[in-house]
Amino acid sequence: MPRSTSRIERPDRRPKPPPPAPPEPAGPLINVPDLSSGESGDSAAQPGTRRQPRPRRTPPRLADTPGPEPDTPPRQVMLTVGTIVSPHGVRGEMNVRLQSDDPEHLLTIKRLYLGDETTPRAVLGARLHAGHALIRLQGVSTPETVDRLRGLPLRMRGSDARPLAANEYFLYQVIGLEAFDEAGARLGRVTDLIETGANDVLVVTPDEGADLLLPSHPDVILELDPSAGRLVVRPLTFYGE
């Protein structure tokens, strides 16, 4: 699972005003290949062939996926906002599984990056539907093209993201931090995050032994400092320990 725009937050923050729309990108729009014409080099499945089922795989930990270092300023990173899952309709609209906790802000973004492309594509349309986003991009105009793009991430510039509130961090700023207890003893490294219905749970992997699971709560996460590469925690104590 690539690192996303999801935010880790400590819940003692003040309400924030509605976010402003990002500024219109400067400079002319650069032409990008029309993927529907086959200029991208991707080959569609030959008629009469059947797509082989993909074997089930265990998702890698976030620490094992590509991503910037925790101390990288948000304006210098690319943030994954969703993953293409299927075509929608006949005009090249794509059904996108969101990896952002701010989908309304996503609707204000004018340009997105497809997969590993380094040139952005203009967003021709974006709307929310059934928990997903339906997005049309420049150069993608047929459902067959979208079908070939299944699994690719959509990314945006960190400078286009809503500014972080106090005690709020992007996910990439947490993965990879070294965890210490209040006495200064090193507990391990943050390697993953488990999304729950309440507080998200940080997975801290020690050099030896089982993972330590820490809910993202101010009674447990006492200090978080991406610039220093560390966080200070108070592990939970369970009855009988």
C-alpha cells in the first residue's frame, strides 16, 4: 500500500476553518500522451485471451513501500490520493479507491499525476460516489484504457494538499520514526499503521520480539517529532502483566 495523504492526528486540536482551494498551477498545460490511442506503449489483452487470476499476496508493510523520509517538507513530496480500481461509464471515467481523509479537498485539485509519470494530467472531472471518487483525466477517454490502468496510484503535489493543523501529520511523516518510552529506552521503529473504526494503531517493530501496537491517542503518543526522526510513547499496560 503506497503512502497516502491520510493524516495521523492527536485529538486535542481545535476545529479548523474550511480549507482554501489550492492556487491555480502556474505555466501552460504540457501535452501528455493520449493513453487511449496506445501512445503509452501499454498493450491491451489480445482478443480471445483470458486474464489470468492474480495470486493472493500479503500486503507489504508501509515501511517497505516507496516513500519520502519523515523529515521531508510536505511541499517537496508527492502524495498518493487513491488507486484506480475499474472503469466507470464509457467516457474514460475511472473509479478510484481513496487513500485520503480529505476527499472534499481532492475535488478542488486541478492536476494529478498518473502512476510514476512526472508530468501532471489535467483533471477533466471529479466527483464522489459510494465512498470512492470518479475521476476523468486528460488523455484517458475509453473504459478499455482505464481497464489497463487498474492498480496504478493517482498522486498530487504536497503543495496542493490542505495545510496541516496543529498536532496533525501526514502518514509518511510517521512511518520510519524511532519509538522511545518516557525513560528514553528505544522500543523499535514504526513500520506500519492499522486503520480501525476509532483510533488508528501504529505498529512498532523492535529489533527482537513481537510487534508493539500503539493507538494514536494523546495518552499513548506523548511526543511526535518527524524532524528529529522520533516519537515518545507510553505503552499500554494490560491487566495481569
